[in-house]
Amino acid sequence: MHTASEQTPAPGRTPSSAAYRNLVMATVGFALTFWAWNLVSPLSGDFKDRLGLSSFQQSLLVAVPVLVGSLGRIPAGALTDRFGARLMFPAVSALTIVPVLLLIPARNSFGAMLAVGFLLGLGGTTFAIGIPLVNSWFPPAKRGLALGVFGMGMGGVALSGYFTPRIAKHGQDLPFWIVAAALVVYSVLAAVLITDRPDRKVPTQSLAHRLGRAGRLRVTWELSALYAIGFGGIVAFGVYLPTYLKTWYAMSPTEAGTKAAGFALVTVIFRPIGGWLSDRTHPALVTAAALLLAALMAIVQAFDPPLNPLGTIALLCMAAGLGTASGSVFALVSQVTPQAQVGSVTGIVGAMGGLGGFVPPLVMGAIYSAKDSYSIGFMLLSDLALAGCVYAFGRMRTVRGEG
């Protein structure tokens, strides 16, 4: 039932005030829950010292929330198709408070930390709730930029990396209390301010049936592959860039962390630019051009250039390419996916993007251990990005779906 014509976007129409309100709330919620999702990683060195963990155990502590959050997007997206973001966003945000506070009593036990880390993965699922919400409220001509702006919420991970250890210096429990309090406030506001579009199509099939349908769509896996390269590259560099800079360029941990933060900032800024460009030309062309830039810069970096200025330029341009591609791929999702299935498809694509970030650091580490060089790893990245570029240009320009 339509309560007012301004609430239902039509092609070419100016988005309503309700559309912008939902975009702001979704982006803030995405950033906050991603901050919560990433609470363990910035403090993992402290947990390693306190609990006497091996490097593998420390990595496992960081990996569990990320893996659960990535895979959890699959059911979260399908549940959003069924119940709407008006219920899902405040519910998931409120439930995330529980593991955030449980980190306080769990911090003296490795087993308890792993269990809480599993629950903390819930915070990483909100990506699959926000995409269908924003997608439904904005007309096709404005959708790319809107989805890109929402995607900037992934900066919550960078915010956590910067602020969490600094807050912890004033009290080891303080980061958890502050994030929990912010989530309480947000959950209440989200329950009041987030609204689903009045004409939202509600699927009647079971969760398993809808996920099966989304999984049978060819575009789901094509988009997953492209997003695994774009966003997976961002995740991989977020995880591995400090190690690479410290090992290869002999930088101090502080310097390496600052450079890595700069890389993350560029990816966040270029994500909405990728969406904005996708509103003006076919998102497959934007994706192809962005991945071509990333591929060329990876080749440059494979030749181990001096960090100042060539290496820095190559890494920042690579960040711009990967950030642009991660924005344009979701503009492509909105073009080639039936509206009622956007949540289910987004869940699968988002999960593959998150998981795509786990393989490159392992490969880079293994190659460096064996060959004492990162060049092969960068050449493999360039090959992957080039393959994505060719596929986006050759195949995805021709795919048609419901906008």
C-alpha cells in the first residue's frame, strides 16, 4: 500500500527524503556494527601477550569473527528479503551488543574468546541488510552512488583499527563499553527511523528455497567472482599490507600502520566514486576499467620499486582501482538481479567478497617464505584483476535483469 507517491521511487525521479533518511541510518549502522565486528583485531597483540598465544592462535582469534560475519551474510540477506530491514537492522545491531560486552569477562580465556568471536561475527552481516534497503529506496539512475555511499560504512573497520587501541589506553574495558553504548543508541534510533519501502515485494518461499534460487542464478556467481577480486583485494591488503611494508621496506610498525590506514582510506573514498560513475555509464565498464588499473599497478609493484614515490603511487592507485570496483559491482547487482532477490544475491556475493580476502595473504606469505620475494604474489594479483577486467567487459555488459 502506497501512503504517498513520494515514497515510491520511479526511474529518473529524485529520491525522497525517506530514501536519504534510510541511507544515512543504514550507513551509520553499517559503520558501527563493522567497528564492533573488528574489535578483536586491533587488540590481538594484547590478547596474544596476556594469554600466551602462538601466532596461529592469534590469527585464529582474528579470523573467527571475520569468517562468521562473511558467511552470515548469506542467511542475513535472505532474511532481509523476507522480513525487511526495518526489523533486521535494529535486531542485528541490538544482538551485537551481547558479544561486545561478553568480550570483557572472556578476555582471560582463549576458548571463551573464540566462542565470543563466533558470536561477534553477527556484526559483519549488516552489509547484506543495508544493500537491499538502499537498493529499494533509490531509483535506478541514482542507485550506484547511493550504494557506494552505503559501502563507505566499511570504513568502520578502519575506525576500529585506529581508535580501539587508543581508547583501550584509558581503560582496557572502555572500547567495549563505548561501542556497546553506541549500539544501544543506534538500535533504538533504527527501530524508529528505518522504514521499508511501502511496495516492497515480500517473498513467500522458505529461506532454503530462496537461497537455492539465488544460488542457481548465473549472475550470482559471476558477481561473486568480481567482488571477491575487488573487495577481497581490499580485505587482503588491509590484513597484509602492514606486514609487507615492515618486511620488504623495513618500516616501523607505526609507519606501516599509518601507510596501511592511508590505503584503506583511499578504498573507502573511491567506493562511492565507483557507484557514481556507474550511474553515468554501464557499471560493467567501470568495473573493467577499475580492475585494469589495479592489474597494471600490481605489475608495477611486482618489480619492487622504491617506496617513495613510485611504490606509494602504485599502492594508492591500486587502492583506488579496488575501491572503485567494489562500488561498481554492487551497482551491477542492482541492475541484473530481480528486486525481490537482491538480499539473497547480496548475501552470497558479500560472503564471497569477505572470504576472497583470506586467500591472498596466505598465498603472499607462503610465496615469501619459499622464494623470499613478493613479486610472484603481485603478478598473481594482476592476473586475477586482468581476468576480472576481461570478463566484466566481455560478458557483464550484455547481462540484463530487473532494475
